[in-house]
Amino acid sequence: MGAILFNVTTAGLMVLMFKAALAVVGEGTVGRRRIPWGAAGLTAVALVAVVTQLCWSGAMAAFDSDPAKSGWWRVVTSVFMQNGGLLGAAWNIATLAVVAALAEWFWGAPLMLGLFAAGILLPEHIDFLFGASDRASTDPRNFAGSSGATYFLAATLAAALLLRVSDRAESRKLRLLALAVPVLGLVLWFAQSNGHGLVTVYGFTLGLLVRLLARPVLRPDRDLERPPRTTMASLAGIVVRRTRQAD
């Protein structure tokens, strides 16, 4: 029962962040936005890693982040190893693909990739600074899995929503949505020692800082002002037409 509750609350946190991310990007604008190639590349790496696991029984031992093993590469490669079974891997890859796409549309590909990398590298160092390393690990991956970095990245979009709202009629509702993300994250951490909650708080904090510092160079609405040649809607139309022709 405890494991089920853990999984349900963890998924609920992601759903909350997805709503915040969609709000900051604009749900009605998705079809008009360019293909998120950075997110596609990140997802492709995760898929290749899963295939590697299926084809090579020693992949986890070679690439996970077990502190008992040596290897400087493990902190990065472990993110793309999945240890939650078929459903867990499917959830991790699906959420990675969606969150990375939304993050790319708001932050831009280079900054999205940088924030994802921060979600890989920063949590353990922040834990050390606050003396949390002697508690249950704040790394939710249990030596492998992309969920920690994905939750970190998703939280940066919730932070951006908190600072971006300008319409007074909806500002209170959306700010509450944004603030609910770190609050729920802390609740999960203290109630369950759920590391997804704490890395969400880390991501939210960094998102606030990056949003303030990078405001002059961010162009989240560039696709709406100058529509790209190929949009998500046009790509979907091509896929549908070719599918019908194949049938």
C-alpha cells in the first residue's frame, strides 16, 4: 500500500507541474510551435539507452550510479538507465519527452538542455551543502532513472509561470498553481522522504533565478510572432495523411 501511495503522489506532482508548464507555454499555442528538436534528441538518447538495456544484460552495472562503483561517467549515464520495469520506463520516457518539449518552447533548446543537466548534477551537491546527505537520499533515481532530472526541469517551468502571469483576472489562480508545486514537493519530501519532491523544490528555485537573469534574452513567443515553416500541427497533418495513404 505504501508503494502505491508513493507512486500515486509522485505522479500527482508531475500532473501538477504539467498543468503549470502548459499554462506558461499556452495550451492553445502548441500546434503553432516549431518541432522541439532538442527534446526529440534527449528522448532519443533515453530510448537508445533502454534498447541497450534490453540487448545487454550488463548495461545497468556498467552505467548506473551506485556509489560503491567507480566511474566518472555514471552520474550522467545513470540518468538514461531505467529501473522501474516496463511501466516505469514508459512513464519516465513519456514525461521526459513532454516536459523537455514544453521547456524547449519556453526556455529555448540550449537553456533547456542546460537546466536538464543541472537537474542531473546539482541535487547531490545541494544535499551536501545542507547536510541532507545523511538522510534518505534526495536522489529519487535509486542509482538509475531519468525522473529526477525530469521533475527538476518541469519545476523550472512552474517557477517561470509564477513570474510570467500578467493578466489580473487569472493571475491569482495561476500563481497559486505555480506555488503549489514547491509546496507539494516539500510535503512529499517530509511525509514520504520522496526525493522527487525535494528535487522539484531545487528546480523551482533555480527556475526563478534563471527567469530573472535571462528575461532579456528569452523569446518564448517567437513561434507565435514569426511562425516556423514546419509546426507541430503541420507535422501531425503530414503523419495523418501518410497513415491514411498507407491504409
